[in-house]
Amino acid sequence: MEYSIGEFSKLTGLGIHTLRYYEQEGLIAPERNSGNRRCYSDKDLTWIAFIKRLKDTGMPIKEIRHYAELRTSISTLSERMEMLVQHRQALNEQIARLQEHKIKLDEKIEFYRNEIERTKNNVSS
């Protein structure tokens, strides 16, 4: 199926200016119709979803651009996989740090609950 930039914008949740920026940055390369208007496909929809996931997990646009360049050649499968393996490792490290922060916050919240309860018991005694 083919989508205009407006339709594609609605489907992806990305603004038209963002789509044009992504094209300018080499992240996407939509086809053009006979009137030189951008035509997006379901394949572009899948690719944008992946770009959004990479962005949401903290991959910089520069690295996403490099990955986008690599995906134009089948001979880069290993390099693309390695990029994703490294990104996953960084993501796992970030998740571990966030889990540590959550544990410390949980401990502090529990401390305050106990102090509030202790204070209530002392006031009512």
C-alpha cells in the first residue's frame, strides 16, 4: 500500500517536519510518484517503527543514520548485528542502573512509611 506524507504522518505518529528531517538525515528514502510527491510503503512503516524503537532506547540519530546506510547492502549483516548487540549491551547496563535506583527509592519510601507510622504511634500513646 502507498501512503502520502500526511497519511504516513498519522500512521507513524511523527510530524511531517520530522519525516522530512529523517529523509534529509538519510534515515528514510521514500519513493516519489510521477508528481514528485513522497510515497511511503508498508516497508517504510516497518522501518520507521524500528527507528522509533532505536530512538526510544537511546540510540543517537548519528548511529541510526549509520545503521540506515548499512542496511542498503546485504554484505553488512554482521556489522548491523554487531551494532545492535552493542546497543543491547548499553541498554542492559542502563536497565541495571535504573533497577538499582528503584531499589534505593523503594528503601527510602519504606523508611518514610515506617517513620510516619512510628510518629503516629508515638503521638497517640
